[in-house]
Amino acid sequence: MTEQGQRMLKHTVRRSRQLSAESIAKYLQTSCGLKISTTVRRELHRMGFHGRAAPSKPYITKCNAKRPMQWCKSCHYWTL
């Protein structure tokens, strides 16, 4: 892959991160005229782009954050 192709690939990925490697290859073939097949995924890995989903985190409001502490304080005097 040429340097121009690598720059176009990086620009395309940064512009739209939701695309798959296959759709990126099709886009580069149609718009730029680059002949790319399986090298897209390999080049993306070399550039530091990896297909990972961000971990989902629960949304914690101030009210939800206070509840465990309130429960602990109310149960402080319980005995076995």
C-alpha cells in the first residue's frame, strides 16, 4: 500500500469509525481508485486501529449513588 493510500485510509477511518473493513475497502476502491482487498485490516492494525467495543457502564445519578450508603448506615446495627 502506498503512502497516499495509507493517508486516505487513516482519514476515512477517523471520519467515520463505525464502518467495517470491507465497507472501507469498497469506499476506497470507488472513490479513490485504490485496489485493496485484505490489506485494509492489516494496515488498520499497523496504524493502531483495532475493532473493539467500548465497555458499557451503568449510568449513576446522585440519588443512585446515595442509596448504598443509606442502606449501609441503616443496617449498621444489625447483628448476626
